[in-house]
Amino acid sequence: MVMVKQTIQIYARLRPTKKPAALYSLAEDSENPVLEFVIPHDAADGFINNKRESFKFKFQQIFDQGAKQEEIFENIAKPVAEK
């Protein structure tokens, strides 16, 4: 049996929600797409607030809220099943 070294592929799928908890944006950073969540400071936390407002994550591919199940399958599952 031959072992092939391959990196783990990380994907993100954004699902629509009734109440969005945070704002997000999608951007390209070098070769990988970046998903950024922006969570504004809450005034109830006081004047001095050291909480982060922005969280960035890199993925091989990001599927936005309009992505269909077939698109997810074609891009992720099908290539794995064909190996």
C-alpha cells in the first residue's frame, strides 16, 4: 500500500439564518479565501472594552449562503469518492 502525503482540506459553508448573529465578509488573501466575522462592541460592556471585533479564518474554499447542495457535493465529496 502506498501512502500519499496530502494536506487536510478545510471548507466553509455559510447557511442562512433567521437572525444573523454577526456581519461577515469574504475576501481573497494570497491563494486562500478568507472569511471575516465582525462582532461590534456592546455598549453594555463599558467604555474600556478589549474584546476583539474581528475574527478571520482561511479556507481552501468558501461556499456562501446561496450555495446549493449539488455544488457542495461536486466540489468536495465527488473528488474524494473518485480517488
